[in-house]
Amino acid sequence: MTSAPSQPLSGQGRPPEHGIPGHLVDFVAALRRSGVAVGPGETIDAAQVIGAIDLLRRDHLREGLAAALLRRSGQRDTFDALFDLWFPAVMGAGSSEVDVPRIDDGEDGSGDGPVDVDALREILADLLRDGDEETLRDLARAAVEAMGTSGAAGQGVRGQTAKPNWSAYQALNALSPDTLLAQILDGLRRDDDTDFVSEVRRREIRDRIARFRQMIRDEVRRRTAEQRGREQIAKSSVPKQTEQIEFLTAYAEQLSQLRRTVHPLARRLASRLAVRRKRARRGTLDMRRTLRRSMSTGGVPMDPAYRTRRPGRPELVILCDVSGSVAGFSHFTLLLVQALREQFSKVRVFAFVECTDEVTHLFTPGAELSGVMQRVLREAELTQFDGHSDYGNALGGFAEHWGESITSKTSLLILGDGRTNYRDPNLRILKRLASQARHAHWLNPEPRRQWGTGDSAALRYADVLPMHECRTVGQLTDVVEGLLPV
């Protein structure tokens, strides 16, 4: 068998109409549509890469184009998915050393009966135990071909054979690779294994199973793209960059990915703030001192004088909705503020659902941030009756018990979607709090077009204080950077 990286680019991977240069331009355009900023310079670099490497080495082509086209972290998953669509390793079923075992149907002994799933699972268990990545990829290709259709192909329009609907769920459901974990670990277990060795081995096998599941999904995406076109599949199945993931629709794995970006993002924001402070350090022009200095030069202001700025770090008070609908957004934003707390002289955090409670003590330096939201929901007194968000009651309770925390030195930051469940939004209290604060801003994770729809009081709140759309990390970064003190 010829290994996948050494497959020549053919078929869809090398359209005869415009050749490799035009194909590269199409690939770059797909990256741009997915939010990867690629300029003319990077495109020229990528063309030079293609001219310098052996196109039969697909792994070299992948890494070379990635080095030429990518400039920011968090873009690699998007790049890899699009690369597999524009430069596929094989076409159709491809070739494989893995023969899918089948049950003899007992009629002609041809062995073309149904797939012997038990035997195929044994092959999968052996490959997962050995960690043979290339053969696992071949097995994924063969499994999708044999079991990865959601319906049998029949007669289509005008008597043509209907194309199958490829399904990763169908193949994974038949193989159930996760259920092989115990069997594989039993085969690897030794009498002298320590608990540490066993745990390391367990995690390694889990990682291999996860990679095999991804191989199945990648293969289904490739086969579907052959039928429906690369552009259509790229719109629906290519993973988004971290900065494009929306908080309200992110699933668990994406939220974990977002949490891993908190500290790099905080460092980047802190460095930008340092540059802004350096530029603004000398303050405004002091005309009186400048004119006095100009007396020695006959009235020519050769040496301007500036008023020295007195940089100060304001206090920050955060009031955040931690109900289920916006919990992911609030969690990420709180972690970001925790990482930036050195930019403020004092930070106090208040969480609410129906009522408000202070949770500042859970965000102390050195606290384990991965489980802080669980502690907020478990330890804070946030509900009274039905557990649904009540912004009016939460604002009133905050003003009653902690209203003195808002002063002329305070920046007030409210996190939430403003959906009141048709209850009183308590605009009077919000106006009072906003007037007491030095700055007051509202971060809303919902799209702006949804503000004011249904039970949303966002537009009414936006009349009281500035409200910012923060659906993604990119938007949140821009807003937080603008709000940071100088």
C-alpha cells in the first residue's frame, strides 16, 4: 500500500482546468472565507513552497503551506480541515491494506455478505493497542466505505443510481470504539504496573480512540465533499477558529478550548495596555510652562512642557448572570478578568440568577479556575423561587446590600443577555448605579439583532448605559481592550 502522505495530488486535489496555481488561489480564498487572514505576500510564499517541495509528499505540502499561510494561533484546525478538502489524500474509496471481514452468506461462498462487526472490532482493538496511525487511517477509510452510509443507494432521478449519504454516526455506532477501552487495557496490563503507569496508559488509549473517531469524521467529510462540492462542505463542517466560536452555542469541548486561551489572551491585552500607557504617559501640553521656557529662546517654544499624568488603577465591580443560558460566556469573561486583575486596584465579583451574592473570595489569586464556576453555582445564594433569571430583583438586591461598592473610582461591568423572563427590569436602580460609577458598561453575548425580542430588555438597558455585543472571543477582546484603564 502507498501511504497517505505519499499519495500524488489527483482528481479533486488537482483540477485540470486551472492547475496547481489556480487551485492554490481557491484554497487561499477558502481560508479567507473561514476567517483566516491571508494576504498577497503569504500567497506568494505558499506558491514558492509548492514550487520547492515534492508534491508527492503530502505531509511536507501540509506543513509547508501552514508555515507560509498561518500567522496566528488558533488557526491550525481550520487550516487542516480545509487542506484535507482541497488536497485530499485519495479519491473515492482509495486503497487500503485493511480488508473488511464479512460474514459468508452461505449461498455462493463469495464472502460478500454483511460486515462481520465483531471481527472488525478485534482488528480495531489491535491497531489501537499498537498505535499504528497509518493503518488506523486505512481502517477508518474502509469502515466508512463499508458501514458509513445512512441509507442504501437506490434508483435516483431518471433511473440514475442515487448517491449514498455518508454518515460518521453510522460507522462509529457500529464500531463503538469507546467500548474497547477495557479490553485493550486488559491486554496491556502487567503484574508490576503501578497506578501511575496504568493511568498514563489509560489516557494514551483514550487519546488514540479520540483520534480514530476524528479520522472517521474526516473521511466522511471528504467523501461528502466529493459529492456536494468542497465549498458547500467548508461552510458547514470546517471547525471555527477559537476567536469565532460563539459562547452561547459552544459545546463542552469548545468551551474547554476557550478556557485554554484565557492566559495567552490576557498577556496580549496586558502588553497592548503597556504600550498605550507608555504613549500617554507625558500627558497634555502645559502652555504656561512652555511659554516660560521659551523666554530663553526669544519666545520660540523649543522645549515644550507637558502636564505629568497621574496614572491610576480604578476599582472594578462585575455583576454577572450565571444562569444556564449565558454561563459559558460569564465563565470565560470572569476568567479573563481574573487574569487581568493586576490592571485594577480592586476587583469585586457578584453573581446572580434570581438574586445576587458576592463571590469575590472564589476568584482569589492562586484559586483553581477550572472549577470556579461550579463553586459559584454550588456555594452562592442565587435562587429564591423558580431559578429563572430576574434582572430587576438581582439589581435591587445588589443596590440594597452592596450599593456602597459603586463610587466615582469604580468601573461597573455587567455581563448578561438582559432576558428578564417578562419581569420588571428595574431601570431606576440601574440608572442610579450607572450614575454613581466612573464608567459603566454592559457586555451581551446575544447577537444585536435579537436584542429587544421576546423577553429581552436589552434595548431598554442600552438606553441607560453602553451595551456591547460580545458573542465571540474576538469581540470580547476588542471590547475589554477598549475598557481597560490607561
